[in-house]
Amino acid sequence: MEFNGERFIPGVTGPIASEHQHRYGFASQFVANRAVLDVASGEGYGTAFLARTARSVIGVDVDPEAVAHAEARYGGENGPRFQLGDIDALPFPDASFDVVVSFETIEHVPNPTTALRELRRVLKPDGLLIISTPDRDVYTDALGNRNEFHLAELSTDEFRQALEPLFPTVQLFGQKTTVASLMVPLEPTAGAESTGTHEMWWLDANGLTLTPTPEGKPVYIVAVCSPTPQTTLPRSVLVDASEGGAGPMETLQTWANALSEQARQQAEEQAATIARQKAELAAAYEQLALRQEIAQYAFGAIRAANARLLMSGGAHADDLLQRTAAEPSADIPAAAEDPWNGLKREIEDLVMLADTLVTHATAELMRD
């Protein structure tokens, strides 16, 4: 399968690897010896991870290619099962699973409430739903993400309000990728017993503090829900030790998203300017063609008048010579009665009209 920027594929590094794999690592503590459903299982890596300790795992996805890939890579006699399934209409009877997992799914459907009801339907009365979604207030509004695949993003409060009518017990966890410094024993002391607790320090604007977790803005919200009361769950940390580890990505992500949005706006403005200029140029060409047509008509009229002038003028000269020879004393017709002068005036008027049309057309083109 190819990475499309949304569905995580093993081998892709960076924050998306930490985010997606950490959720499945977190969920794995709840699935030992239980029947598990992974909704929107995608490539199948997470379903296969849960299958290490679960009694049985089924991964469902709406994409036939994803299902075929996951079954070929992770399925088999002792592996998880994969099949087509839609979160809005899961192909299972009521109360079929001990644990239902669905990460980054409900923002991809137009009605998250319908999807949550369907997840509740297939969950056993004492079962557990582990589900996540991006916090719109942070993921979209604060960080500037614009995800074309998301249809209905929720804020943390909206997520809680959607879950609580279906599940009396809801525990929310905030997830964000950040920078960590790990300190672990290199040589455990023989016979030493663990205290059962893990010291976790936090470094923020207020300085160095031990628990509790300082205020922050998690990008993703992970909910652990159940129809029955549950014990308070511990926090969870994933340290990305790979070469493609996260680093301070949120600041870079915000900066990159801002640049991307600026580039998009500039591209739209440039496209609008080019379209307007093309329209203006097309209109100018139309005006030029019309004016050239008018000028050609005027010059044609001039040529026709000039031809008539030459023909009439030659005939008039022959007539004058004949009359002068026959009647030497006869007066030459007055200029006002001479048709030659009338044609001359006609052609002069046409020349003036042509000059006026050409001058006006030129001025219009220069102004446009």
C-alpha cells in the first residue's frame, strides 16, 4: 500500500508514526485474552499488534484494497481476521466484543453520533471502547491543519458530550507529540524491587515540575469508555528512539501550515489575475478586429471613390476638349457645376472619416 498522508503505513517516520503506534500500544493493556474489534484497521499493523495478546481480533475497513493487503500480510490461521465493514453498519450481532478499538475514524464520517451508537451496539455490556479523534480547537484552529479527509471534527467538549449519553464511564486522555529525554538504569541492581511507580518530570514555561501533568494543548483526544465503572487509568508515554523521531514538530508544523496557506492564497490570487488579464486581452482583440473591419470598409470606400473619380475625370476631360474645338468661345463650366470637384470632395470626406476611425481605434487600444 502507498502512503497517502492520512493512513499510516509502517516504515513512515515522524510524528505520525509516534501518534498512531502509541495508541495501539496504549490499547494493548486492555485486550489480553479478550475478543477485540478494530474498526478502520487500515493497513492492519495495529490489529496485528493487538493480536499478540488478545484471544481473537477482527479488523474491519471500508477499503477493499486495505482489507486484502492486511489479510495477505497479517492474516492466517493464527493471525487476526480482516473483512469489509462500515462503522455506520458493522456486520456483527449485538454485544459481540469485549473491546472495541477505533482510532481517528469518527472525523471521517458525516454523523459521528451514528458511528458511536454502532460501536456501542457491538460492545458487550461490561466491555470497553477505546477511541480517538483530533481536537478541532487545536488540530485545525491552532495548528492550521486543513485535512481534506475529515468530514466532522469535534472539540474536546463536543467529543465528551457525544460519548457520555452512551457510556456512563468516560476517561479522556490528551495526546501530543513532543520532545522527551529518557533516563533508565543501564545495570539493574540484583535483588532490587521496583517501587511500582515511574517518575515523570515536565519542563514547560513554568520551569521543571514533577507530576501532575502541566497544562497543555493535546492535539488528539483518546477516550476509554465503558457501560460499567472502571478504575482510573495511568498515563502513557511513548519515546520514539528511531532516527526519524518526532522532535519539536508542532512549532514546525504550524509554521509549515501557515506557509502552505499563504502559498495557496497567493496561487489563487495569481490565477484570478491571469484569468482577468486573459479576459481583458480577449475583449481587446475583439475590439481591434471590429475596428480593423471598420477601417477596411473605409479604405474600400476610398478606393471605390478614387476609381470613380479617375473614370469620371477622364471622360470629363475628353468632353471639354471636344467642346473647345467645336466652340472655341464656349465657357468652361463653373467649378460649382463640375462633377470632378464633387468627387474630389467625396473622396476627401472619406479620407477624413478613415483617418478619424483609425485615430480613434488607436487611442482606444492604448487606453485599454
